[in-house]
Amino acid sequence: MNVLYSSTRSKNETVTASQAILKGLADDGGLFVPNIIPEFTCKMDELCDMSYQEVAYEVMKLYLTDFTEEELKYCIQKAYDSKFDTDEIAPVRKAEGAYYLELFHGSTIAFKDMALSILPYLLTTAAKKNCVKNEIVILTATSGDTGKAALAGFSDVDGTKIIVFYPKHGVSPIQEKQMVTQKGANTYVVGIEGNFDDAQNGVKEMFRNKQLEEKMLASGYQFSSANSINIGRLVPQIVYYVYAYTRLLKQGELSNGEKINVAVPTGNFGNILAAYYAKNMGLPIDKLICASNENKVLFDFFQTGSYDRNRTFILTSSPSMDILISSNLERLIYKIAGDDADTCASLMKALSEKGSYTITNDMKERLCDFTGGFAKEKETFRVIRELYHKTGYVIDTHTAVAASVYEQYKAKTQDTNKTIIASTASPYKFTRSVMNAIDEKYDKMGDFQLVDLLSELAGTRVPDAIEEIRTAPVLHDTLCSKDKMQETVEKILDLK
């Protein structure tokens, strides 16, 4: 079966998987969605004895149908290799009655590695398939993790340049150090005076700017995206939910067909959307628990059916979730609207112009797979502290948000389904917040002193990603205001 992709905002443009990956964003500003969510061709018990790479192929081949077996297996093998510090790629750790799916064993110690390790290979393969001669410019906004993972993935990849914008005062010290020390002649990192939504809006505006597109083409460039708006980011994320289920099945923690819940710390919505796609493919998931921090725009949406970004933006200890415009939610809106692009386009126009929209009652009823919750800072810190003192297991702030919301959900519903919590970042990436949660006395220590102490307390090795930046020189120090982002890009690319 050949899966094609169209925009969430119109049916006028239909493209192959490789074309969707290359473009990143549809011409009308919508996101590419598959014309059908395929069902698994392998049974869960058949996947149990497969490696992560083999499971990845069985899942991704169903979506990327214009890639040959040889092409797709090449991309998978290049992506999921020794850059991950565990052979399992995404191990599952049981603690306090929940199963933590550790998605942070890649080269930048965050879940974005799971998709951004393969995207450069998917993208360059797609370029060859479509006879693209232009140099591809990856243009990305980050709330902290996407940026470093994309920079690492695309560093010195032939035929590409990558430009990352991040909120100068909205990422952790470790996140910023990871980005500004990134090597690679084709890498550019820019801090903006603004928040993540400002950075993301600026990037989207550049994608939609036809004059800029013409300038780019005249200079031999074309844009693509490494953000989760790219379908080449979303499809690889489906894999780890399937893999986690089959590991628990193999270990005897689940019986075949037994339903699970999935709790995901959610900002831009791509990670939990991947779990929703997995459920629609046939993975036995019952509830999708959408966990927010104090920027609880998604929680309010699931409660009321109204999405409203007109609110105070709060900086929290889980900065990758400090987001008020969840781009990937558009793909879910399209789905619950019955694949009605006109309805989706109308709602996205309202969001752009008024900052809010309200879905119909019929659409709200189709959200029954989801439940939402949010955790305040004190709850996030409490979960980290208590889990450490009870088990010795240390989680980061984003994972703790999901663990807290799962706790609330379980107390409220008495739901006894086994639950996978997406552990989206290593505690070493947010060391100060994590150590403060364990005991405030640590706050006076330096960042790398805290790293060493965390290693001692948790009994885990300091990740290479952290060791590498201890003494690494700053290579990127460009700053700009949010209204100068395009000017900055034109300067970097020397556009005439």
C-alpha cells in the first residue's frame, strides 16, 4: 500500500513520504499527514525477539512507502548505532509501579535523539530520490533539546546547513552550553531575545515567505525543517512505543494484547501524538495521559475544548515544555475533524489571528483517548525527591511532570492499567533543578560539581555529552531580536 501525504489545511497538495520530509511544511502552512494510518503487518509477539533497529524497520516501512528496503535499512542502521550508550537504544526501567521508557541514551541525552539521529539520513536520501541539487538549509526553533540533537545530527552532513534559534533566557545552562559549543562548519546557533513561541513563529514565517524562498533558490538553497512539524521526525517516534510494549511482553510484564496507558510530558505535542498514531495502528494503548507543567494550555484544552494561548508565559524547571503554541496539535485537530482540512485551516487561522479557538462537541468526543493533567513546580520537585529516596532512581524535571500527572490520574480514576512514562531527558541535562529537588543545600555548588555529585548519588556514569562540554570553547555567540530572525538568516547564507 502506497501511503501519500497531504496538508492539514487543504487537499490541493499530495506528496510522497520523501517529498514531505524534504519540504517539512506544506505550501499553505499546514503540516503533512498520511492519507491513512496503516495497521501493523507483524503481531506484537513476532516483534518481541527483534532488535530496536528491526522493530524500527517494521514500523517505518508502513509510512515511508516510497523508500526502498535498502534505503530505509541504511538510514536505520546509520542512526541507531554506537552513538547510543546502550544496545537496547530505549531501555525500560521499572520504578514505584510504573515503567520508565528511557529515551535519553543518544548523543545529546534527550528523546529528540530518537528521531533526529535518523532524520539527516532520511532527508539526504529523500533529496537523492527527488534529484534535488540545492543545498538544504535546516531551519529550526528549539526550546532546548531539539536544537542540540539536530545540530549533532546534521553537523558536517554534505549538502546541508543548519540554523538553530533558541530563547536566550529560556533554556538550562547545560542545554545552552551543548548548543553554543557545537562543532561543524555547517552549523549556526542564534539566541533570540524572546521565548520559544517567538522563535517558532519566526521560523514558520520564514517558511511561508515566498520572496525569501525565491532569494534562497537564486542562491542554490532550499529550506527544510528538523522540528517535529516534519513528518520525518514524527514517524521514528512511533517506534519506541511499539518497542517498549514488546519488551514488557518479552519480559513477562504484560500478556499479549493487554492494554497499557502512556504518560508523556508534553509541550509541542509530537511525542504524545506518536503514541496516538501507534494506538491507531493497533498497539494496545488505552489512555494517553498528556502531562503539562504550569504552562498548561494543553490541559485546559482537553478539559474545555478551547485552546487559548492568551496567557502569561511561565518559565519553569522543565523548559522544553514551556510552550503555548503546540504545533503538532494541528495534526490531531485534523484527525478529530474527520480529516476535514477546511475546518482545521479555519481553527488554525483563528489561533493565528485571535490566539484561540474552540472545537465542536463532536470533535471533543473524539478526544476520549486522551486525558490531561498538570504539575506545579513543587509537585515536580517532590516526585524527583521521593522517587530518589525510595528507590535511588533519579529522573529529570520533564519526566517528573509526567510521573506527577500519572500519580494524580491513578488516584482519581483507580485505573490499574500498567503505565509507561516517557522519560524524555537525562537528569544530567537539568542537573541543578534535579539536585535542588533532592536537597536545596546543593544550590550553592557549580554546575559541573553538581554533575559529579549526581553521578555519585545515582550510581550512574556521567554521560559523554556532558563530559564533552566541561571545557569546550563557545563557538556560537550570535544574538538577535525576535524581529531580526530573517535578517540573521540572510546574513548567514549571504543572500543577495
